[in-house]
Amino acid sequence: MSAKVAIVAGAGGPLGHAVTMTLAASGLTVVAVDRNERGLGDLPGDIRREAADPTDPAAAARLIDRIAGEVGPPDVLVNTIGAFSLGDALTTTPETLRLMIDINLGPALWLSQAVAPHMRQQGSGAIVHVAARPGIEPSGGMAAYSVSKAALVHLTRVLDVELRPQGIRVNAVAPQLIDTPVNRSLFPAEVLAHAVAPEAIAGVIAFLVSDAAAPVSGAILPAYGA
């Protein structure tokens, strides 16, 4: 029996890299996707790498169809693509809002649309998106980011309602702060003390896409750390 195929979008970032390595170690055939090909360079050579921009719906559809034809129909999709922006509601610009929606919401929808027909044909599948605590609980000073992540949370629940009857599970993890080089440059030590390692969140995602989580769908799982 061949290994299940998992697609990890945003695999060039710290969380996507950790998810890719964790899923590969669990025995899945992983395809790592990122629009920045250089970000995929640190992955082992036996992991297939695809440079593509899933913020473009047509590019997302072509990518998934190509992977399905060359590697196999996707059993798992993990979308770690995201961007962050500071700024309160009264000063948020149309450009910032559009960027946050395009990056934090768009790929989740376009990639889900693209993998759903393949998963539907198999009668099973698991999708996990990466939400955020500000998308669940209102937080000042990051209006566009919070709104885009709130939209992602709601999309996850809508996808669950629509796809669960077809055997496709859709969940999300919601970190508060991930311990990454960028975040270390932005936040003070007292804030970073509560940051969660990418590998720890990758472990939660690996559980959600596993058979052990078969009863779980429509969950927005907090990963806030201690």
C-alpha cells in the first residue's frame, strides 16, 4: 500500500518546514510548496519541492492537479501560509486589508477548492489551516491581520460543514505566537517567553491529519503555549 500524499503550503517558512519534516517522519509522502523557491532549499533532497503562488486561484488549481497526476491524489493538505501586519482599525489602509485577506484567507480557500475534488473521489481527506488567537479573540493594534484570521476561522468551519459529509475533515490550529527568527526580532523577551516552537505546533498538526483524529472536524484548536 502506497504512502498517503500530503501537501504542505508555505513549506519555506519555519512552521511549514517543521510540518514538512514531521509529516515526512511519520511516513507520509510530502510535497513542499512555497512561492519562494529559495525557502525550500533547506529541505532534504528526497522531499519533492514545488514553487507556486497559491494566492492565485488558477495557480493553486494547476499546482494541485499536477501533484495529483505526478505524485498521487492528495490525502492531506496543510496550509501554513500567512502574513502579519500591525495597525489599528482607524488607520488601516485598503492596501493593508487587501494584502492580509489575499495572503491569510485566499490560499486557504483556493487550495481547499483545488484538493476537494481529489479527496471527494477517494471519499476521505484531511485539511488543516493555520489560524491565530487574534482571529478568535479581539485584539487591538492588528486590525487587518485579526480580521483576515477571523475570516479564516469562519472559512474553516464553513468548509467543515460542506466537506465533512463527503469524508473530508477540515480543522485549524490557532497559535498565539510562534518562536521564529522574525518574531524574535519584533517582540521583547517577556513576550517571547510564551512563544511556541514550530516543531510543537507541527506535532499538533500531525495529530489532526492522522487517523487518530478521525472523529475531529470543524475544530479550531488553540496552540497558545504556557
